[in-house]
Amino acid sequence: MVSDRENERYLPGAGFPPKLSVHPDLGECLGGARDVLVVVPSHGLRDTLTEIKPFLGADSRICWATKGFELSTGKLPHQVAAEVLGPDVPVAVLSGPTFAKEVAAGLPTAMTIASGDGEFARALAETISSDSFRAYTSDDMVGVEVGAAVKNALAIGAGISDGLGFGANTRIALITRGLVELMRLGVALGARRETFMGLAGMGDLVLTCTDDLSRNRRMGLALAAGKTIEEAQAEIRQVVEGVTAARAVHDVAAKLGIEMPIVNQVYRILYEGATPREAVGALMNRELKSETDRG
């Protein structure tokens, strides 16, 4: 990346901006930086925060684009950050319907920055916004992080559905009822319901479930074609967060007693050997109930 001035493996053809420099040494990278953006998979967040902590200054502010519950603890990213960095460091989360390839190409994109520190959220939004990139602010970190975590598992389900040839009716039913599940869990964890109707909720869910740039959707398509998780992962060549997210969300929901039938069937396919068609049958034969039932 230093010599090529691009990430040839993951984002070929998207040259780095002139002001972006690449540093293999963490201390050199963070030296003098006030605001730090961490972009790693959820399973690497705690270790990354632990590594950068010694290099942070007294006025450092941390934000992340990490999506997912920590698998071993069921904690959301902001809870992990509080444990590692302490409660006094200003933190924020960036999330929303943003495929890197389209952002890099300068296509119009909008996303959400959530923080308990309104000044930090506004400063970040002003810093990263441009003619083609717009950031909205929120103070609901829980809602934004839950939306980011759950949608990846649901997108695997959407990919499975399309891979089985079930069509548009099935896809939209899965997305709509998946949003209900996402809201149930989020509200139980302290999020505001309206957050899930925004970019980091419905927006990210629809994008991830419907476009083949989504790694999670492609995982579902591969599973529907009879491939193993390992085979699909080798083809995709990037971390598919929905695989671990399905397990983490399943465990958190079970602990809280939250009903999430679609996520549970994705979990069964990934971890209990259920076939995609068995999972669909289990969903369609559930007891009938009111659409607005929040149980």
C-alpha cells in the first residue's frame, strides 16, 4: 500500500487521496493525532483498542466503524471501548448503508455518526462530509450498533432466500420481519425505536440484503448453492461478519428472552446443520400472530 498508493487486494483502482499516508508502525501512525478512527472486524476491536491505548493523548477521541457484538462477551462495541479505554474518553460509532467501493468512487452516500458527546459527533460529521458524502448525527449509540450487528445475520438469510429462488415476495417479507426482530432486540437493550427507521437501521438492512456487493448476502447465496461456510469464505476473500454475528445475536437474544425467529434459523443453518429448506419450513409453519405483536 505504501508503494502502490492503493489497497490492491480489497479496493483495487481506488487510489489513496494525496493527504492519506500509510504507516506500518502504530506509534508513528498515531503520533500527534487527536481523533482516531478504528475500522476492524468486531472480533479484533478489543485487541486493537488495547494496542492503541498507550499512544493516545489526554485529549484523544475514538470512533469506530466496527459492526457486531463481541462474540465472547455479547457486549456492543461502545461497551468494549469503555472497558478498555475507561469511561472518560469521548467515543463515537460510524454506521450506515455504505459500500466501500461506491464511497471510493465518489458516489453520493449518507451515513450516521452516533455519540453521547454531541460536540464530537458534529465535529466528525463536518470533517468527513463532502459533496458526495453526508453524515447525520445521533446520540443513540446502542441503536446504531445493534442495527449494524443484526443486519449482517439477516443479510445471510436474504442471500439464502434468493439463492433458493424464492423471489421478491419472500425477500421483502424477510427484510420487513427482520427489521421487527432487530427493533425488538435493540429496544430491549435500551435503544430508541425510531433509530431503526433511519440509515443505520432500515437503510443498512435493505442495502445489505439486496445488493451483491454485500459479503453477507453472497455468503447466503453460496450456502443456498450447497457450499460450505469455508468454501464460501474462500471465494469471498474477506471477513463475513454475519457468520459470527448470527451466533452472537442468537446468544444475546436467548439470554434476554427476545424472540428472533429469522436470526435463529440462520443460526441453525450455520451452526446446527439445518438445511436452508428446513429453516424456511420452520419459519413458515410458526404459529400465526398479529403483525404488531412485540413479543
